[in-house]
Amino acid sequence: MKTISAFTRVPIFEVNLYLEVCDSIPKAAKKFDPVMPPLPEGHDPLACVRFHKSRFAIFFSKESLASHRHGIIAHEVFHATHRIMQYVQQGFDVDNHESFALLNEWITNWVYSKLDI
């Protein structure tokens, strides 16, 4: 798996979404420290979502994609979807779940297009 750094503007929601695939998430996350709260000291996750206001970043370690590929992508995309919908103040309930599903699909397709898998 190669190192990936990608960016997109999410249509309709007008938020920035970043994708980072790296050897070390704490190292890669440092470039976002000026615009997102830093990772807790000593925290070295296999994958995570960080966010602040209209900026959202999905991080995957190369190791996580080698061993847990589809499951971990689904997991982190769900977190990103939830945080974006929370930011735009869209609740998740029986009347609003379709907007979550559509955003989740859009993010999933974007992530897979960048991973080329």
C-alpha cells in the first residue's frame, strides 16, 4: 500500500474532507494540528477520524488496510459520516437516515477511488 494524501470538498454539505494513508498516524496528523485538535500524547491508532468545524480527516495506517481493509474502511467512513451530519445539525432518526446513507455512500466511493483497490 502506498502513502496517500487526498482532499475533496463534499458536495451539498460544503465541508473539507481529507484522506491520509500513512505509516504513522501521529506523524501524518501533525500537519493538521494548526486546524484540528492534536491526537492525545502516546495515541497511535490503526485508523481514526479527526475533525474541527468544517474540516474532517480520515486516517488509515498502511498496516490497518493490509489486515482489515473493508471492515476498517466501513468503520471510519461511518464515523466521518456521523461527524459531518452532526456538524450540519442533521439528526439520525427514522425520518432522516436516508441523508446519512447517501453521504456514507458518497464518502465510501471517494475513499475507494483514492485507494485504488
